[in-house]
Amino acid sequence: NAGVTQTPKFQVLKTGQSMTLQCAQDMNHNSMYWYRQDPGMGLRLIYYSASEGTTDKGEVPNGYNVSRLNKREFSLRLESAAPSQTSVYFCASSEANREKLFFGSGTQLSVL
Amino acid sequence: EDQVTQSPEALRLQEGESSSLNCSYTVSGLRGLFWYRQDPGKGPEFLFTLYSAGEEKEKERLKATLTKKESFLHITAPKPEDSATYLCAVQVGGYQKVTFGTGTKLQVIP
């Protein structure tokens, strides 16, 4: 079982460049999430999608946009990357009304 | 503001040396407390959910307990394969309102 699949695994951008992080899950989960993880800080929620067709801001949404393409896919877009967005990004999913999160393996992003 | 504090930041144990990791929290209206394991270069993997004070859950060498102010992850006779970072998280309100701690990095030496 693939679970939650993220691409790419690594990415280097220059300041001002744009990119989209892709995420897909095959567990038929309704809810999907994007987190970032920085040294010395806990995982922080960027955006989430409670169900297909809905998206909402999390704790740190500035500089990001998301698209819930269908029930399986949830993408995260950086329109104009900044060095402060250097981080490891994780996509996660959960069953509706359940709290247990299933995480992807992460994307390590460096913005120079 | 909801806060989750994990201690110690790092822990080094000899194989077989039991110990405990701590997660203290300050939240209004705890709905659940979670423990995850994270290996280097990978995403967190779910271990336990605890819902109310006094609750305990076990899995192999791991046992999680919960009080009104903190949770402990007890590791009995650890093995090198237990080496990982252990994350604690608390849920307040909706399922999107989950606050993570910064983790305890555990190293078990053969």
C-alpha cells in the first residue's frame, strides 16, 4: 500500500521562483493537510482540506496556496519562494472525524 | 495559547536500559493526545492516541500514559531499532487543531 505519496523529495529554488508540491493518498481519506517542519519547532499546519472542495488556512498560511484537485490529491504552491520557506514539507491525510494522521515521506525544500 | 513541551530534547540509552519521555501540555479542552515516531528522512508514524486522564496504551516495548497535565512514553528494555524522534501532539477542538511538540530524539546504543 502506497499510503501518502509526495513529490518531489528534494527541491532547490532561487528566491522568487515558483513551484508546486504534489500529494496523493490512496486510503480514501476525506481530510488532507500540509505541514512544515523546521529545526527546534514542532510541525506547523499550513493549510488543510476537511473534504473535497474545501480548503482552509492553518497556522502559517502566508506565502502559500493550495488546491484540492479531487479526493485523492492536494497540492501546495509557492508563488514566489522566499528563504524563510526553506523547510521540510509534509503532506498528511486522515479519515473524517478521526484524528490519526498518516504522513508522506516529506519534501526537503531549500530556497537560496 | 496551547503549548506542548517535550523533554528531554535528546536521550541516549544503552540497549536494555528502560526510561521515559515526557510531554507536558497546557491547553483548554484536550480532545486527544497523540504520540508519533519519526525516523530520519521520513514522515511521522502514528503510535498512540490517549483521550482521558488515567488511560494507558501499549505496543511492544512502548507504553503511553496520560494525566491531566502530561503524558509519558515509557520504553522498556529498548533496542537499537527504537532509535528515532518521538513526537507528542495535542488536539483541541476540530481535528485540524493539532499542536505538535518539538520531539525527543532517542538513541539506543548496542
